[in-house]
Amino acid sequence: MAERHARLDLRATLLVVGCCFLWGLNQVAAKAAMPEVPALWQAGLRSLGSAVLVALWARWRGVPLFERDGSLPGGLLAGALFAVEFFCIFVGLQFTTASRMVVFIYFAPFVVALGMPYISRAEALSRVQMVGLLIAFAGVAWAFAEGFTTPAAGPRQWIGDALGLGAALTWGATTLAIRGTRLGAASAEKTLLYQLAMTGVALSAAAWRAGVPLPARLSTLAWGSMLFQTVAVSAVSYLVWFWLIRHFRATQLAAFTLLTPVFGLLLGVTLLGEPITPRLLIALAAVAAGVVLVNRRPAAR
């Protein structure tokens, strides 16, 4: 089992913040491509493409992928949860607004924080750290609460909201499955390949089974979106994320993921011309305070 550090160092902090930035931008990219690439095909094809890239990367680095190391049960579990998570996200976006979806998705850190003590007692959050997590999430929820006051997305909006919550639960459960099984000792490449391969096959098969047509041609914007999601997000950022999970505490990493919706809103302002509101500034301050508290050194006894 890889040694896990008690605190995030500068490199780990920069890496996890970079991942959050890419994931925030991914929301914009996925939304931009959805009019041309249907939701299930988009999620399935990007996962299949990323699985190929990860396999090639592992072969180039000499990372074994098919040796018997006892990770298969955990890999199958994590892969199934990963597939359900992205099914919920991409299908849910067809019923609810992006701002509502992102709020529900970021219940995931609570799933990790509450579940990790059953896997590793050393990762139980103190009261101060739990307060920090609550402050950070409250700031994010406050920033996106404006989406609740806009006209409803339709009579089936509750379906999208429920799928957003399902995505949060399965994202958190995926992290717990990795840490609680032999998969936690596997390489980041092997950990990710389990999930990408199962998600790509399952969601592409679901799209084909449902008779969802593939577009005959794509615009430059749609191609750019798919390439970005396949290479930068599903391959590079997830490899980095699973490497971080192997070497640092999952509860601390989960706190940083609350930056993702804030980045998403900032990028929406920059790329889509959305106005900056006071709630965004409050969210940024709350997330910063929460991250400081969660990464605070425990008091010496």
C-alpha cells in the first residue's frame, strides 16, 4: 500500500487545484457539445477514447495492467459506480439546469468525509475540519442558489435534481471503493482504466440500445469539446486525481473539489458572458476558509 501523507504539499495542492479547474471547464465544454453529440454518446465515447490513451500511456511507461494483484473486485465495483455517476450527470443535465446539477454533485465530499472513518480511522475529520467543510459547501451553495430563483427547467426538473444527487453519492462511493479495496494499492493507470473502460462500454451500449443516433458531422466547437474532454479531463486529470488519492488523504482532497463549481462559474462568466455577482465573491471566501480549516494541523497533545 502506498504511503499517504498527512498534509498536502505545494505540488499536491497545485495538482488538485488544476484538476478542479479542468473539471469546472469541462461543464462548459460538455454543455457546448450536447446540441450536436447526445448525452450518452458523449459520455461513452470520451471514456472509450480516454481508455485507449491511458492504456498507451501505461504501456509506454511500462506500467503492468493485467497482472493478478487482487484489484479486480474493487476495479469492477469502482468502474460500475463511475459509469452510474456519468450516466446521472449527462442524462440529468437534460432535465435540470447546470447550476442546480452542480450543487447536487458537490455533496460528494460529504460522502467521502462521512465514509472514510469506516475505512481509515486516521482520516476521521475533527470538529474544526468538519466546520471547514460545511463552510466551504455553504459558500458554494450560496453562489449557485441564484439558479433556484430562475424559471423552472420544466415539470420533470426533479428527475435531473435526483440524478445530480445520485451522481454525488456514486462519486463519493467510487473514492471510498478505491480506498477500501485492493484497488487502492494499484497504479493510477490501472485504477483509471477499470473505470474508463467500463463506463465507455456501458454508456455507449446504452446509447446504441436506446437508438440514439450519432451525428453525421460535427462542428469545430464540438470536436474541440470532445477532444478536451477525452484528453485533458478523462485521461490526464483523472490520472492525476487517482495518483493523489493513493498518496494523500481522501478527506482533504475532497474538500478541494468544492473549488470546481466556483471555477465553473468563473469560466461561465469569462466564456459565456455571465455576470459576476456578490454571491460568487462570498463563495470564493468561504471555500478558501474551508480549505484552510480542513488542512489545519491537529493540535498537539
